[in-house]
Amino acid sequence: MFKKILYFFVASFLILSLFACSEAFYSQTAETNSALSSIVQLADETTPERKIMYEVDISFDVEDLEESSDFLKAAMDSDEWFDQELITTSLHSYVIRIRTDHLDAFIQTLQDEFMLRSYKKIGTDISIMYQDTSNQILSLEAQLERLVELYDQSTLSEMIIINEQISDIEVELATLQGIVNQYDSLVDYSTVTLKFYGSTIVTKSPFFNRLGNAFVDGFDALLLFFDGLFIVLATIFPFLIVIAIGVFTGFYIYKRKKNKKKAIDQPKIDK
């Protein structure tokens, strides 16, 4: 009987202990979750707005360079523009500014129309730099506002000092605002470097496209070599004529003097 009562108290003690530990665990977990929630909320409030600038490098194999360029210009919106154009007989290269919200649709349009050779897209997050610059602007604007308030209550000598400080702040504000404007431009308009490789050999295989283009490029390079060679020869030909005349004249004078000397020495030998 005594053993049963002892077992009962031991079992009760264990059950109560487990219950107390469970409550403590849930209480601690609730406090931890509450703390984490407050941390996440704080991070959301202080995290700067995402500012990402995109750069795309893309190239295509095309059959007709002129038609491809016309199609490219038609695919661009009226508020998009060319930063750079390079036109050769076998390559059209462009640096284009495309609205970021139109970028994916623009690239897809080109991929549907032409044979893709290569594609690379890079996104750079400038959110922190943008936020830091914006905060500096806000701080300087607050300083400027305070200086304007002090200016009305200052003496003449103080006005001179305040004017100098205001000028310095305005210059710094203009510089920072220029940086922000540049950031906005890079974020709103992505930079696309686009190349059209012209070739009559365009297949669905990128390897055969490169192989065919390599042959065509090699042949074009050979023609350019002879073209350059003939131009060089045509450039130096007048100099060669002058040099040849000089050499011939010198040789003629030397030969004539030699023959004259030989004619003078011949009678002496006969005597």
C-alpha cells in the first residue's frame, strides 16, 4: 500500500513538471516570436526602396543588316534612343537605352525575329547608394533651411559667413542631385549593347552560324588585306619612282665616269 502511494506521488510530480516545462517553453517561444516580429517590422521600415539598374549584352546572326536595323528601330518606343552606333559592312553595333519596364518585351521581340548568338543580362542593386545620397540631400536641405532662418536674425559679419555656408551647401546639393538624377536614369532606362552579325549563312545551329561567319569574316579579312596592300603600294609608288630615277641616274653617272677613265687609261697602255 505504501509503495502504491509513493508511486502515485512520483507520477503526479513528473506530470506537473512536464506541464510546467511545456508552459515555460510556449511562453518563451511566444516571446521570441514577438521579438522576431518586431525586428522584421523594423527591417521593413528601414529597408530602402529597391533600385536596380540592368545592363544587357546581346548579339544576333542576321541575313540582311539593313532590314534588321529597320526592324530594331521599329521595335523601339518613341522615348527610347541610341547612345552609340557603329556600322560596318559585316556588323551593326548599337548601345541603346530602353525603358526598364519595356526591356523584357523588347528583348523577346528581337529573339522571336532573329537567330540568337549570345545573351547576358546583369542587374546591379544600387538601393543603398541611392538611399545614402537621398539622405545626404535631406540633411543638407535641413541645414540650408536653418541657415536661411538664422540669416534674418544675424549681423552683417554673420551674414557674410552664412552666405558662404549657403553657397557651399547649394554646390554640394547640386552635385548630389546630379548623382540622384543619374541613378534615376540608369534605373528607369536600361543599357542594351546590341550587335547584328551579317551573313548569308544563318541556320538554327549557333555552331554552324559561327563556323560560317568565321569563314565569311576570314574571306572579308583577306579582301581587306589586299585592299590595304594596294592602297599602301599606291601611296608609296611616287616615292619609288623618285628613288628609282635617283638610283638610275647615279648608276649612269658612275658608269659614264668609269668608261671615261677607262678611255683615258687605254692610250697609256698602248704606248
